[in-house]
Amino acid sequence: MDQVNFVDTTFRDGHASLWAEGMTTGMMLPIASQMDAAGFQHMEIIATSHFKKCVRELREDPWERIRLLSKKITKTPLTIMMGGNITAFDLTPFSMIKLFMERISAAGINQIELMDAANDMSFRIPECVGFAREAGLKVSLALVYSHSPRHTDQYYAKRTRDAAKLNPDIIYLKDSGGLLTPERTRTVMAAVLQNAGGIPVELHSHCTTGLAPLCYLEAVKVGVRTLHTAIPPLANGSSQPSIFNIIRNLRILGYQPSVNEQDLLPVAQHLNFIAKREGLPIGAPLEYDEYQYVHQVPGGVISNLKHQLSKMHMEDRLDAVLAEIVQVKQDLGYPIMVTPFSQFVASQAAINIMTGTRYKQVTDEIILFTLGFWGKEAAAAIDPNIADMVLSLPRARELARWEPPQPSVEELRRKLGGSSVSDDELVLRFILGDEKEIQAMRAAGPAKEYSTSQNLLVPFIQELLRRNDIDEIHVMKGDFLLSLRTCEGKQQTPSSD
């Protein structure tokens, strides 16, 4: 019982937190086999949000990413993370969720992490669990942690019992905002463990307030035996704790880690090389920030807020928007600040500040939230005066008559291209909503393996080619000569003599 296991988040949450989901498949492939041999309980490799990012910005096929990684990672179960939908801000038809589960299983995913933003285990989660089981996937249910008057230890005890009734393989506490403190970890993790009915319990936190590494140690002390960690440089910062730091501290406390961190040193070296070469952030421990417990806005949402405010020349209003978020969150019954609720709250708060009058304009998302489209339990917690005001709006009466459509796969296929469209392509078209983006991805070709620090010549030449003050490059070794010349300011295809 002194052994502590690990779930690796580097390929999913690590680069989502620090590199804006910008890690390419080619960056993952050279180290995939080494990570497979390390002894992780399972590895997060993708989330539904990554599908859009892969296609639209990286010009990569997410299905190809899963298939290529599954060929190199053969011992460790591969995990995908998702909510009750495959697009963040819409209620996905169940037929598409079922198809999605079937396709990720066929591509090589073994396990799914399911989350409801309100921890409502009766809202869409039972259907998703059923679809996952039918597809042969193991199921890990998340309980999202929050810091508010509503989210007591008793609350999490009840939610744990609700989750256990669905008979998942794993239950884990998901501290997306990094809001756990060591003191609260002791009580809330004890509540989860005592009510899990023998189902294995894991802890997933972020280092946003700088306390997650210490919270992990406290969780182990009360009985948690599986922790979610990342590999530097994709650890710390707003990501998960570093596996190197956690293992070192666990050994000092007398626990036996199931992973040999020495096996992961080349992985960290590879990732550090990429970070430095590409100018990407390197995760570092953060200073404690008490204000994070007040507004609880995830880092990604704050970044987007800054961007949107700058476009309206309102950069100086960020603090006012954050303060308004605190009020809107209270008005709405303390929704947990994760996708999509964090975006709903932030958008409404920004509108309140811009108009100068609270709720003078109300977004459709807040109206639908109040109407119960994102779960009756979440809607029931709203301040009655705010709920009455929202529901009296003409737009609310209009939206109250709307029902989320539940088309069949055949109907969706007819709408999105016809019978010739494969299942994988159909899912991509549903997520992207734009066939041109997928065509551009296809035109970019297959994933290209990233040149590592063990092959310094190629990246060195690539760096030289980026410079505008060099017209010719010659590399000579023995009888081999590689010559590259520019033609009217553009590099020609390399030639060798």
C-alpha cells in the first residue's frame, strides 16, 4: 500500500496549460516509446478541444495522432478527456457522442475521462458512460473541485456516491483551478475515499496557486494512491506538478513510486530542446496568489479576456471585469469555473462592465443556463431574483421553446457531405463546421517527426535557413557536400554533390 502510481498528462493537459495545445504529433512520437516504458497507470494524450486545434492551427489529423501514438505506446492505456459533449459550448446529439466513442476506441484510445461542469451525474453522464462501455472503453469520472459556500466536504461526499452508482473504473478529483489547499485536501480527499465504495481514487490538480505539489503529498497521506503529473518543461506553471518533484518528496516520506524517474530524463531533455528552440514557455513554480481563490478564473480565460478587451481599447478594465466575475458567479449560484461555465460567467461580467448596468444585456448562454439546458441542478442554485429577471426577458421566452436537436448519424451524414463521408471525417466535420479547414489539413500532408537534440545538424541548418542575411549554405564531410542556395530571396530544394 506504500506504492504510489502516476498518470501522465504531458501530451494532453501539460501542453494545453502551457503551450496552448500547440504540441505537434511529431514532437510526441520520438519520446512515446520511452514514456510507455516508464510505468504510468495511463497516459492522457488528447481531449476533444484538441481536435479543433489540431485541424485548424496545427494542420494535423487528430485521428492520425491517436493511431500513431497507439502504435508506439502499447503497454500503457491511452486516455482522452471530455465533458458530456464533443464541442465546448453546444449540447452534442447523443448519436454523435456514441459514434465518437466508437471511433476513438477504434483509433487506439483505451480509457475516457468524463466530466460534467456542475458535477451532475444525472445530466448526460449516464448516457456517455453507456456509450463508452459499449465501445469497450474504461471510464474515469471526474468530480470538479471548487471553492465556494456550496462546495463543502458533504457536497463532494454526495457527488462521490452519485458517481459510484454509475460503476466507473476510476473516480478522480479534478482541481482545474488549482484551488486546493493542503488543509482542504486532507478533508475533501478523505470524503471522496470514504464514499467511493472501493473504486480507485485519483487526484488531478494544477499549480496555479503554487500549492498543488504540497496538496499531492497530503492526498497520499490520507490514502490516495494515484496522482496526475507532467514532465518538465510541461509541468508547473498552470500545469500539473512535476513528476520529478513529487517522486523525490514521496521517497523522503517513505513511499515507493511506481515510476523510475531516471527513465524520463531523456524525455524532459527532448521537451526542453523543443521549448527553447521554438520559444515556448517553460513551466516554473508560481508564487502564491490569494486573489485566484476570489475570482477563480482559469488562466486561459483571463488571456482571452485581455485579448478581447484590448480589441475594444479597454485593457484598463480587466480588474473591473474580474471583480464583476465574482458578483456574477455569486448571482448564478457559484458555478464551477471550468469550460463552459467559466466562459459564460466571464462574458456576462464583461458585458456588465461595458454597458455600465448589470444584466442590461444578457447572453443567450446565461439564459439557457438559467432555463436548465446545462442541468436542472445548476439552474436551481441561481439567486431567485436573478433567475426571475432573466426568465422574464423576451429572449428567454423564445429560447424556452427551443429543444436541443437529436438527429441520427444518417441525418448528420446527409447534412455534412453524404454517404461517401467516412465516420472519422464525419466527426471532424461536425466539430469543425468547416470543410475547408479539413481540406487544408489534408493538403499539409502527414505528421512530420520533430528533429531532436540528438540530431543537431538538421535543426542547425533549419535555423540558418530562417535567417535573411544568408544566401548560401554549404555542408561538407569527406566526399559529401550539401549545398543550399536562395533564388530571388527563396530557398531552393537542397542539392548534394
